[in-house]
Amino acid sequence: MVKTMIAARLHALHQPMSLDEIPIPAPRPNDVLVQVRACGIVPNMANVINNWPTWFPHQPLPKFPAVFGLDPAGVVAEVGEAVTNVKIGDRVYVSPLRSCGSCKACRSGNRSQCRYYTLNGYFSTSRDGQRIFDLYPYGGFSQYMTAPEYSLVCLPDNLSFEQAGRFGYLGTSYGALKNAQAGPGQVCLIDGITGTLGVAATKLALAMGLSKILGTGRNKELMDRIKAIAPDRIDTIMLGEGSTGGWAKAQTGGEGVDFVISALGARAPAATVVDSMRGVRRGGRVVVVGGVAEDVPVDVKWLMDEQVQLIGSNWFSAAQGQEMADMVRTGALDLSYLEHKIYPLERVNEAISGIGERDGGFSNYVVIPPVPAAYQ
């Protein structure tokens, strides 16, 4: 008798997901089967299922019906015969980053540079991404999902499944900070500090020992909340109150910040990015991890003269995810700031449509699949 599970599946764009009963998948030799306990909802999910391909015409979705869900966390229920370091009962976060595993980029540990780079339960950046979706068709909006052993992050007991459902955005910010070579004693500027990526970058930068964090935003109440996290180490300015780059230079005695994290929203004007870039010191870095509504005019001679690096950053590695989990385990990273808005799986459509009302980067929308009878 085939065992079944409940999954929320999208059968067509612009339509709500439906709860379907489908077979529980069996893991291949190098895979595990995870019983999903929570899955975070990214703010962009509504655009993915409603506005595709208008927003991202060159990034394919999985063929329908599809099980979405980008940020799942749960318990390992079964392991493939070739799995070596994971056992049944382990608490894990499942990173959605999938790649071919055998190209030069994958073999060097840079899976996000693989031509098949795909975010499981979301979309692919490759025209050939359906190959990956065929191998791993299950996202976190289901009771069970298969995943490769390389994608797992082991969770400490003091890290809840709901908190782990934010690891996608936390990890994206952490990957950006690693690309910026962030470290103790440095000063940074986070452009868009009140958003999901911005708040995450702030908490991580504090945990990594930065001495000063400068930030920009548009919501005064959220800016005050950010400042209150560490009043002696965080300073903010409202966008539009003056030149961000000039303010950053003034805050650093004319030297400039060690690096800029551009975590703006997808509709931000290019002028905002250009202004912030000018706040970096000679030899500094500008890491782009958010979005901009138009092409950014870059003065390449200024980049050359000032030896400034402009870096695009996308997602993070499972190893970096494990570093974050270990930071939580030791108390270096405090995720108690997250305000969980929890929905059962049957209300997944309501959760996706309501995420626009979130309280900046402090709100954490999470879907909870029903626990199978065997685990109750």
C-alpha cells in the first residue's frame, strides 16, 4: 500500500494552491526524507506565483502541478543507503540550493555558480533548471520532502523550526557579509536596513563583531526599532534627508565605511545605490544583495581609482548555514527578534497574500504542515 502525504500544489499561475494527497517520495541513495515541521514564506512568493514571467522572464518555474516552499525545516525521517553523516531523528534546515554536483564550480564548492543553479521550491536561474526540479520536485509546503545530504544544516536544540524558517534570508545576508569580508572592528553601511535582508544583516553584523553599523530606511518606527537593538553601535538616516554617501563619510571622519550592503527593494531607484556607493572607503567593497528598478550607472574609473570592488551576492552555502546555526547555539546570534506569524498548511494562500502586511524585517511568516500520526 502506497503511503501518502498532504502537499499544497500550484496547478496554474494566478490560481490559489490546492491541498492534494500525493505519494510520499522515497529518498535516493544520497538523499534523505525530511518530515517538514515549518516552512518560511519569502515576501517575493506572491510575485513568483502571480506575476511570472513578467518579473523574471529568464528564470523558469517548475512544471505544474508544483510544490513550492523555499525555507523548510524539520526532522529526518529516512536516509538513503549512501548517506554518511545524517541520521534519522536529526533536526535540520533544508537549504534549497541545488546544483549538478559535478561541474568545475560544484567540485570547487561554489554550487551557486553552477549553470544548473536552482532554488528548490521556488525558481531556477538556469534555462535547464527543470532537470533539477525533476530530481527534487518537493518544496516545503508539504508534509515530507526529499533533499540531498549536502543541503542539510543541523539545528541545535535552542533553534526552533519557526526560526529556522528564516534561514534563507538570514543566510543570504550572511553570504553577503562574507563576500564583504566583514569582521571585528569594521564599520558598514546597510542600505535598506529595515527590510528582511537588512534586519538580518544587522543582527549578523553585530554577532560578527562590527564596531559600527550605519543604515538607511524609509519607516521611522522601524528605524527606531533597529537603533534600539544596539544603540551604541547602530546609527541610521532616513532616505531623502540628504546624501547617504556623504553622511557615511561624515560618520567615519571622512574615511568612509569598510563596505556597503545594498539590500534595497526591487523598486528602488538607481540613484539611491549610486549615492550609497560613494560612502565606501578607498579599497572597500559594495555588495549587492537586494534589487533595483533600473540599470545602475557605474563610474568604472572611480572604481579603478579608488580600488572599490562591486560584488553581486546570491544565496549562501550549506557550510555558511551551519556557521549561523552554531552562532545561535553559542548565543552569539539572537533570533528572538523574529515575530512569528504562523499559519497551518491549509491556510497557505492566506499566508502568501497577507505577507505584504509584515512589520518590516521583524515579521516571520511560517507555514506549519500537519504532523503525521506517527509523530504525534
